[in-house]
Amino acid sequence: MYKWRADAAALACLAVFFVAFFPQAIFGGRFIMAGDSFFYSYPMRTIAWRMIRAGALPLWTPNILSGYPLLSMSHLGIGYPLTWGYLFLPGHVAEQVYVLAPFLLAPLFTYLYLREINRTPLAALLGALTFGYGGMMASPLASNGFIPNAVMWLPLFLIAIEQARRLPFINALLLGTFAYAMSVLTGCGQGFVYVGWLAACYAFFLVLTGKEAERGNWRSWLTSVHAWRPFLATVGAAALAMGLAAFQILETARAVRRSVRSTLSYEIFTQGSFPPLMLWKSFTTPLFYVIDMSSYVPPLAVALALFAVYAHARKTHGRDPRVSFWLAVAIGACVLMLGAFTPLYRVVYHLPLLNRFRVPSRHTFEWTFAVGVLAAYGWDAIAPVLRSMREKHPRSVYSAVVLGAASIVVGIFWWHKIQVLQAGALGWPHPPTIYRLWKGTFVFLSAAALWRAGLIGSMRWRTNLLTLTLLVLCYVEPSALVRRWWLVMDSSRFSQQGAATHFLNQFAPPENRVYTRVELMSEQFGDPPRFDGANLSAIWGLQNVAGYEPLIFERYSQALGGAWLDSVHTVDYGHPDASLFTSRSHVLDILNTTLAVSYANFATSLASSGQPEVAAEMNVIGELLPHATKRLIVPPTDADELLLITSLSNSTTVADGETVARLHIFTVDGRIIDRELQAGRDTAEWAHERPDVRAQVRHKLAPSYDSTRVGGEKGFTA
């Protein structure tokens, strides 16, 4: 009874942790979507499921790349159950479910695996949070949901492998098939290939360390079906899972052979490698040293992992061989993350399947999972030491409460500090040093609180304080990083049609294809946008020559001037090719293209439009965080006025007339003109007129340059 009660409490903690991690998405009606999830998955899945709701198979759409196969592109995951929300939910809501689900399910599955291998509830909770909110999950790349959804099924697969040793084989086979089929159906090849390799290695390791192998009778071991059950279950599950997902992966494999990624050069294959020093810094200060993902895990988890290895080495009897396996995985993952900075990666480049996937930093997946498992072992290894000390000198709760409260206070201040630290800020101490000082203080106080809580005599107080401190320790840094990296959108953004799209819809799409020759994320936060990106325009019915597809066909790429995955920039140089608009090219004519969308002078971004009267840097200031400095450079220009169009955000506590920014204007004759921006006079909260904001905002609404209606009739003027 106690065991199930402890497990229920731990699982409840994981659910509460998840809700606290994404309050704005769960309760605030905001949507954490950016990058690939917004420009690729959301529009393509929206179109596919529209067709399914209309009773048609989503085989093909003419709306991007002059024609695009939907069902056969496995990256869309149409066969993956966590995308089926598109059938009955608004597309942006369904995509949000897909992106956030791994943050609940990955730690849940990891907890169940750690309990399967006899870790205590608190140890399993630590391991689950280490993986579920480590540098693979709490990373900029995870906002698209691809890799997290693919790899979160690993612990469930490992449970099936473990159960193959003692439960009916068919049960383990079915569980393994389900787990790996879910991974494969996500369509993320990099994710499910890594999961398959790791699961196969784990199963083979269990075979090598099983009872039959320990007896030393190798002939009997080789011929024993029982000894090989974990490996047989793994191979069988992988084969069945591949069969279930064949309708996706076989067609995608054909597309790969015809795409610009049919082969990868070693230079492209090793893009995203961690230099050795940067790998370390990515662990200590992930905010400033991240490549897609970081090597972040809670420092306490690493310390306990090392203690687990030490305790394992000291034991002469009763060793758990899994410690050795996960230690090897952790070390191997660190080597793989170095990529081009280790000669061993040349070997990986020649391994089938593995050589299809670039960005070595994504091996953070194996690192964070291995450290999470080892940390659970370390927690249980140190428990007898604390028990012995507790029996001799039990402690009261007061010191643990004080230290825990201090760690929470420091964590709150550190969380807010992370939101404003700028990598390029001048002066000393520089931002990474500030980050490390805050982090060191927080980790020290949290570790001290855990130590004192472990010595409390009362079991109820001890368990509650250990759990609370553990949750806080694993929450602050990844939560702050996700809040800083992941961008939040209002629901109105998904119903707003770009101005150019609205204009283009007056033309019949089949006879008037469009070529959006623009950078992918140019208008991501336009409210409303001036135009819609290539895949987003498909939602509104335009037939686009451009598109965003990592597997863009090589022949089509060549027709567009050697275009890369965004169909605009070239593979070799990264610059757009202008030859399509010369008299020698008839590609756009052949593709029935009559309309093109771009910035001035056919520029692909506002920053490169080259308008002579205004420098590119002055067109868009961008987001400017508190205490930050930004230099705006303009070529010598005759002017008698400087107009800055600005707004504030989260500024309800800023008083009327309070200075929010200082300007230093440098003239060609060496003078410096100083000006101030004041709240209420020059700028104001962008949502000033939203009823709940207007009730508490402390400054007036400044003169408005432009306004737009947000949220329809029941909304407000922004």
C-alpha cells in the first residue's frame, strides 16, 4: 500500500511540475509555438487534417512547392496519435498539445522505468526530472516537438526489454512494439534511429550480464532462448513497429534519395559540434552556449551520478551492471557531442543510418537520459549514509526549512535575472559570470537544504521537504531557459491573414501561382503580418512555388537556383539566387507563376532591402530587454527628426513619466544629442486598452502611431 501511495504522490508531483512549467499555455490562453512548429508542422498538418475531415485521403496538396505529398512525408506524423487532435481541435491548439506532451510523458515514462529497475520513488523522481527537463527537452530546438516526441518512448521500450526476462514473452513484445511504433510514427528519423540503437545495445547488454552468462557456461548461454529473450523482444518489436509505420517511412525513404539530403558532406554532417570548452560551458551556462540543445542537467544529478559510479566500484557483491552500461552511454554521448572536434566522429560518418543525421549536439538525448538514470542510483546509494547519520543524530526541521526558503528566494531572483542577461553586454562581471554566481549560490543552498532534510527524524517531514526541495532544484533553471528561448503567441495570430495574402486571394490560384521569395521567419510576429510564409500561405489557399521542406527534391532545388530547405537560400552559399528573375530563366514561367512576394529591391528580408534613405538596422529595433544596450547604425543622413515607433510589454507597474530608455544620438560633427523615452508620453504598454490591463496600468496611453484590433469584437485595440 505504501509503495503505491508513494508512486501516486510522485506522479502527482510530475503533473503539478508540468502545469507550473507552462502556466501561460495551460491557463493563459497563449501558445508556445515558434520556428518549425509554426512554419512547418502547423500549416501542413492543418491542410492534411482538413482533407481527412472532408473525407479525402491527404495524399497531395498543390499549395506549396508546386505540389507536395502530404501522407508520405513522415515528419508530419499523420499516423502518430498525438497529432490526431487536429481532427477535432483548432490547428494551433492541436499543435500545442503535440509540442507540450513530451514534457509530461517523458518524465512519466522515465519514472516508471526507474521503478522497474528498483529505484526508490524519490530517486526515480530525480531521474525523471533530469531527463524530462534536461538540456535535450528544455532547449530551443524542442519547441518544434520533433525529437522530444520521438525519444520520449525510450523508457517505455526499456521497460518492455526488462520485462522480457521474467514475464510472458508476448506481453513484452507487444509493449515494446507499441513503444517503438509510437517513436517511429512521429516520423523523426534522427529520434527513432537513436532510440532503436540505444534499446538494442541495452538489450544485448542485459543478455551479456544475465544469469546464464554469469555461470560461465558460454555454450549453454549461446543456445539458451531464455537468455536471449530481451534481445529477441527488441528485434521483434523493432521489426513489427517498422511494419506498422511502413506506409510513412518507405515513402519518405524514396523522397530522401531524391532530395538535397540524399548525401551529407562531412562538413554538413558535423554542423552543430560542441568544442570541448563550449561543451563544459553549455553545462554550466546553457543560456549563452547552446547549439540546438545544451548539455544542461541539474548539477546535483551529475554529483549523484558520480557517487553512483563510486559506490558501484566499491561494492564487491550485489553490483548492478546497469550502472556500468549507463556510465558508458554518458561518456559516449559526450564524445559524440564533440562531433568534428574528435577524430572518432569520422567513424560515425561511415555508419549506415547514423550518417544520415547532422548536428552532433543532439546526442544530448543520450547524455541527459544516462545522467538521469545514474543520478537515481546515486540517490539510493547515498541514502544509507544519511540513514546512519540520522539514527545517530536526528535533526529538526528548522534548518532545512530555512535553507529551502533561502534557495527558493535566490531561485526567484535568478529566474528573473536570466530573462534580462545579454550575451554581448559590456562591463564586468560579464553576463556568463553573473549567471554562474547566481547558479552557484542556488545550487549550494538547495544541496544544503537536501542534506539537512535528509537528516530529519520525522519521516513525513523528511519526505515532504526532500520532495519540495528536489522539485525547486529541477525547476528554476530549465523553466527560465524555456521562458527565454521559447516565444509566446496570442491566439489571434492564427486567425490573421497577411495583407499580401489577402490581396493575392483575388486571383485564381491555379492560374496565378505565387513565389514568396522571403526569409522563413520574417513575419513571425507580425500582428497582423504583411505576408504569410510559404507553408502558412497554404492555409489560405494560395498555390506557392516556394515552401519549407527539409527534403526538398534536388531537381526542384536546382530549378530554383540551388535552393535549400526554405526554397530561397542556396545550399552552398546561403544567399538567395537572383537568376530566376533574369530574362534567361523561364522556371517561373514553366511553373505558371505570375506573382512574387518580397521586400524592396527583391530583398528576402527587411534588413537586406537596402533602402538608401534608412539603414537596415533602423527599420526594426526588435525586442530590447531591460538594462540592455543596442547600437543602431545609419549612414550619414541629412535629417531634422528621428522618429522611433516603440511599445512596452509587461509594464503595468511602470509609472507615468518614468524613463524607460535613454537615447544617445551621434552626429557627423561629433556632437551627442541625449534624449529620453518616457512611459505615457513617448511609449506605452502595447495592451494598454485590454480591460484587465487598463484596470491596473500606472501610465497613460501615449500618442499612437498605428493600432490594430486583437481578438475580434470581444477583443481590444492594441
